[in-house]
Amino acid sequence: MNKPLICALSGLALLAGTATTATGADLRYVGIRGSAERPVAGAPSINYQLRSFYIVPASWKAAKAKRDAITRRFGPVGSCKITITVTARAVADADEPAAARVTRLLPASRQYLHDEGTRRNSAWRVVRASGSRTITGMLVRPAPTVRTQPQGQRVWLELKAVGKVDPTVECHAGGPRSVAAAFGDMLAAGSLGGFQFQPR
């Protein structure tokens, strides 16, 4: 499914708050929301109210989680029995372009790079580490509404997805590739937002 259509679907799901499908598409997507107040990693004096939204294939079995949890687990997926963990966080890091940051965090040669892209001030990337069947994807964007940035840094929001193959089963390349494609759709359609939380 192409990225513009995925982004349109995410908007529909965000408005409806329910699963959504595309006419003629063979994949059905479910919208997942998350929300939590957390200290910023690396700058614990700053509390951030983080909100996340992304889509996943409805065929992915979701583990039970609290409503609006910012960490979700799915799977096992397919014959490779891939378990997937998706989590969001706010973190203090270098002040640099989003594309440069996600490339630094997830370096990969061309053969191990499954997807990448940018949207406004966000960037995403999906890679497989050399010698590993683990798929990792990440969406990053500068955090909005931060009153005071950490000295010499800025607050970032991250949405990270990790898919791990069950080492006890035989797995061909198609299984990790299909999860990597789903990660690309998830991150291309994903959104992160929130605000610095000031305790009363």
C-alpha cells in the first residue's frame, strides 16, 4: 500500500477512533493511541505529556494493555513467530535535523535498509542489523511545546518498533520483510505530540 494512502487512512482512523480499511486493499489497519506523562529521558527535571498514534495490521494479535498505554506488544506474527514491541518516549538529545538523527540512531547499509522517509519535521527509518533477523523501526520528531530546552540539547519524541524472530523456528526472509513493510507503513502514518507538563 502506498504511503499517501496510508497517511490518509491514519487520518480517518484518528477521526473515527476505530479500525479502518481501504477500498480494494487486502490489509485492514487498526489505529492505536497512547498517552502518558513521563520524565524526559536524559533530562528528568522535565516532565512531558506524550501522545502517540499509529496503525498496525488488524491481523496482528495484540497483548492486553492498559487503555492508552505507550508500550504495546503484538504477535507472534506469521510462520516466523515474530514478536513486536512498540513504544514511545520523550528523550533529550542533540539538536539536529530529524533525518540526521534517525540515521545516526539506526545506521544501516543499503541492503539492510528497508524503508525511510520524512514528513514535515518528522523522519522515520526501518532497518535490519547485519547478521540479525531483528527488524527495528523508529519515527522521530522535535517535541512541541517545550518551555525550556535542556542545555545544549533539545527534547525529541520517538516511536520505536522492534520485531524479533522466534529463534526456535525456521524462518525465511519473507517473514521479516513483511514485518519491515508494515513498520514502514506504521511509521509513515504515525504521529507524536504533547506538551511539557507543569505540576500544580
